[in-house]
Amino acid sequence: MLKRLVLGRPVRSDRLQETLLPKRLALPIFASDPLSSVTYATQEILLILSLGGLALLHLTPWVALAVVVLLAVVVASYRQVVHAYPSGGGSYEVVARNLGRDPSLVVAAALMVDYVMTVAVSVAAGVDNLVSAVPSLYPQRVWIAILVVVLLIAMNLRGTRESGRAFAVPTYLFVAAMGLTIVVGLAQTATGHPPVAESAGWGIRPEQVDVTGLALIFLLLRAFSSGCTALTGVEAISNGVPAFRPPKDVNAGRTMIIMGVLAIFLFSGATALAMISRVRIAENPCDLIGFPANCGSVGQRTVIAQIASAVFGGDSVLFFVVQAGAALILLLAANTAFNGFPMLGSLLARRRYLPRQLHTRGDRLAHSNGIVMLGLVAIALIAAFEGSVTGLIQLYILGVFTSFTLCQIGMVKHWNTRLADADAAQRPRIHRARLVNAFGAVLTATVLVVVLITKFTHGAYLVVIAIPALYFLMRAVHRHYREVRRELEPDTDGITLPSRVHAVVLVSTLHKPTLRALAFARANRPDTLTALTVNVDDPDTRILRSEWERHSIDVPLKVIESPYREITRPVIDYIKRIRRESPRDLVCVYIPEYVVGRWWENLLHNQSSLRLGWRLRFEPGVMVVSVPWQLESSRIRDLDRVHHVPGHTRRGIGPPT
């Protein structure tokens, strides 16, 4: 009942087409991550530049311009991926087809790390914006973040289309609210009344004094790498092309263009207003000179909150609308990962690089196991970093640009292959496409090196460890599946029948389950049939013998001694003796078991049989047969209950037979 309440009714497999997305729902599902990064990308640039105090903040527009150029190039590059590989898979599929297995597994590992970080960073940043509007929630921010991830898991388990409807309103609310903020703020500036942030008069105590030369370049590169968080999630549409309505590649390509235009507009506008209103922010609030509250117990407002307050006023309705939109889209931006990670996991599982359970769909046609796995890992990260966006974001970006770079290199090779078979009319278009991807490869590779150098000691080393670890894990899983498949291939000589079959029925007491097990064993016509009991208590064994004789059961009762009152070991030794005497024979062990209707009844029954059955399964040439006996309590599980389908009664359709 709880499962149905949370997830809803199960959906038939033949209704998979009904879960495909129109563009208006695909945009909030797949683009919420890059759109939401507007709320923290500008802030991360300012945080790094503020290490030099106020002296370096005038460089913010140039760093932001570099981020915008990079974003435009990556969007153009991935739009070509969408059209070239409409089957989905994104970076992984491109690299797998063009560069081979090992690079594709590196990309897959990088993407999985990126998806986990997307959930953790987006939720933590969303909670920060919520706390900016309601400061009293600051002490509970970690628990709020964990609760949000749990809610996201439940919503995504309901299916893609349902989650799309739920996420559409917050995404469009944020775009509209931020767009209005930017337009109004720029209009105020144009009329001579620029907005002024609450922190405009504060100073910043510099951590690095007289930043010049190489130190200045390094700090600028570090600010640029932090600002590149604006690119997270750009590849999600290329991963999720199969979720679009036909024509899939056309709709996905148009959605990617809309996403790119909106992301560039919102990021550029937010950065411009942050400079106009003179926003001041520091990693440690105690470094802010003039900070009015206790810097040790109260956090500072986010950049978006300060901008909205400067434009509309800190107590206005529009301020709270902007904050609500920012918080909601950040909390729901994790949905990009909840769509991308399960699809990637399903693709890898189908190719035997991850457990097969990640490939199967749940009741609502969602890849449930991948959704739950992603959510649990994200919760662990949020708890480990205490919900700190600044701490979590240091682990971000590296995986993103690893996949970006290898994907662009793979696309260059793809176009080279296409040129070999292209006619004269197609060649100019292919040359242009190859040039875009080649430029993207050079640019993203440069950024990858910058990110690795500037963020390595700040936490990125954990990602450097995680990606190779996932790579070798996937190789190990694939090797295991390959070895098992080779081991289980049928012999050319066919199946060898056993010489004889020895049936052994385990007996503890003479009752109805025992008699059923004896009858079932006899019905299978074994060569020998033996009832076996272990003597752990002499009086009980004597009673069993007398009952056996009184009922005139014509199956011999074999009693084996157990001086240490153990059941499993004597039975195993007895079975092994049979196998040693006749290695080509088959031993079939029948174990009577109770079927109960209440979970706690399992604690009172079947414990010895479960241990014994589990141990016997490791013995070669031994089959274990469970013979169930349904107790009265099991009747509460009514398997014949009729499940009514909505509308059937009204239309006069009877229940299925």
C-alpha cells in the first residue's frame, strides 16, 4: 500500500511510448541543471576573486565572458552529437563507437561522478537559497537537503512524464523571475538609478595580498574553472534523446538551442547585475568587513538573493518569488542527473559493464535501481560535506570536462569517417561540423587541464581517485559476466544424465509437511529414497522413531549422530559421503518449509532449513528442493483477489480470468 501511495499504479510495458516527452516538458527535465547553475556560477567566480579583496572584482566580467564563449561552443558541439547519435548515450556512445572500449569507460565513470555531484551540489545550493530567505533554517540545512533528495527519488520513481509535469512549473517560474529581475535591474541602471546590494558598502579582508604575475594568472584560472559550473548538465539532452517524442533528434536539438540561449542570457544578466549592484561575498563571512550579524552562526545571503533584494527590495513579494524560483529549480535541477544516470547505467548494464539490475525498468517504466543508487550516494556526499556548496563544488567540473573532451575528440573521428563516404554536396557541411568539434575539443581539453591544476588540492583529487576506481570496477564486472557466460555455454556433447538419483528428505518431526515432502520425493521416482534426521536430543529422536513405526511409513529413517548438537555439518558430511561413493550420481535433498503470512513469523520458523539450504547449494552434484506447507496465516495473502482497472466497471468490462 505504501509503495502504491508513493509510486502510483504500475504501468504496462506496451505503454512506454506514452511516457515520451514533448519539448515543453523535456526542457525542464533535461535543462534544469544548466539553467539552475546560474544561481551559483557567478557566485563561485566572485568567491575566488574575493581572495584578493576588492582589488580583483573588476575582472569578473572577463572571466564570465570566457565562460559564455565556452558554453556556446559546448552547446553547439553537443547539438551535433544529438543529430549524429539519436539513439542516446551522449558522450559515452560517441566515444565507444569512435575511440574504443577503454576511453568509453573513462567517459562513463566521469559521467557517473558528474551526475552524483549534480544532485549533491544542486540540492545543497537550493537549500542555501532557501536559507537566504528564511535564515532560521540554517542549522537544519543538512537534514533539509537529505529530505529533498528522498523526495526527488520518490518523484522520479513515478516515471519521467510525471516528474516532468512536477518540474515544469518551478523551472519556468525561475526563468521568468530571473528574466524579470535582469530586465528591471538593467532598466533601473539605464534610467540612472542602478540597484545597490546590501553588501555594497562592505569590505573584504584579502587572504592573498599583492596578487600579481603568475599568482594573478593562477587565481584568474581558478575563478574561471569555478565559473565553468555553468556548463554542468549541458550533455544531458544528448544522453536522453530516446525520451523525446519523434522526430527525436530534431526535438532534442531544438531543446538544446533553447537551453543554451536561456543559460547564456541568465548567466550574463546575473553577472552584470552583480557588478552593477556591487555585490560582496566571501567564503568565510568573518572576512567581510561590516558584516552586520554574528559571522560564526549566520550565513551570508547568496548572490541571487542580494541581486533580487537590490532590484525589488528585501521585503517585496517579487524578492520571495525569485528566491522561491531559485530554490526550487536548484532542488529540482538534480532531476537532470536522475534522468541521465539511470539511462547511462541501463546502457552500461546492457553491455555487461554494470550489474544487470540497472537495466530493468520498475513498475512505472523508470530505471528504479539506478534512481535509488544515485540518490543514496548523493545523500552520503551531502552528509559528509555538511551541505557545503563551496566544499562540494571542488569535486565538480573535472568529470564534466573529461567527458566533454573525449566526446569532442570522438566526434572529430566520426566526421573523418563520414568524409570518406560523403559526396561533394555533403562535404562542406561535414567540414564545418568537424571544425566546430575540433575547436570544442581543444577548448575543453585546455579547461580540463586548468580545472585539474587549480582544483586538485582543493578536493578534486577525490575525483581523480573515483574515476579510475569506477573504470576498473566496470572492467571487473564485464570480466565476471564474460567468464560466467563462457563457463555456462552448453557442451557440444549435450547434457550428461546422472547415473542414479538419490532422494534425501530431511525430517525433524513427523507431521503433514514431512509427509508431503516424502510424497513429492516418491512422485519423482528416485533410485533411492531416504528420510534423514539428526539426533540432537535423544528423547525427541526416540519419539520420532516410534511415530515412524506407528504410522508404518515404508521409507527408511536414517538417524545420524551429532555430539555437538549441530544440524548443518552432519547433514553436509552425509551428503558428501554419498557423492564420494558415486561421483556421477545426483543427490536431491527435499526440505519441508513453512509458508507464513506475517513477517515476524519468519523469525520463528525455517531458520535451520534456510541455513542448511544455503550451505547445500555450494555442493556440486546436489539439488535442493523446497517443499512448502502453507500455514493458516498465509491465507491473508489472497493471490486470487480481483484488481479492478479504472473505468472497467462503468464500461461493463469484467475482471480478467
